[in-house]
Amino acid sequence: MSGLHKPAITLNKPATIDIPAIDRSKLKPIDSNQVVPGMIIFHPTFGAGKVVNLEGLGVQKKAKVVFREGGSRTLLLKFAKLYIQAD
């Protein structure tokens, strides 16, 4: 089988986003209409993350969040239980 070459595969490392540590004792629930891009949030399953994009309106509103430990996820905000750190 000479002459056959496997295609080159380039793996891109996911972009790293600086997500500060969250003090879980200071978490408070946040309503979906308060979520904005750039916000640092906490999700009970995925942990701390940063909102990078919003799309849709009302009950169809979704947020793309990059999590420190879980990669990126798109969350339907009407079901997502999100928290922010109170000052």
C-alpha cells in the first residue's frame, strides 16, 4: 500500500479563559434575564465558568459558557441553575 498517506491531523488546544476562584459560601442564584456575556457564573454540575455568548429570547434564551473543568457548554437558561458570587 505504498503511496497512501494518512491525512495530517491538527489538534487545536481549546482557548484558555481566566476564570477566578469562586467562594461557594457567597453564591446567590441569578435569574436568566440577568446573565450577560463576560459574567463569571457557577453551575452545580460543571463548576465555575464564563459566559461567552447569548442567543435567543425568552424561554429559548441560551448561553454558551466556557467552564474551568468541563469545556464549553450551551445551556438553555430556563433550566440552568446558575449562581454568581455575591460581593
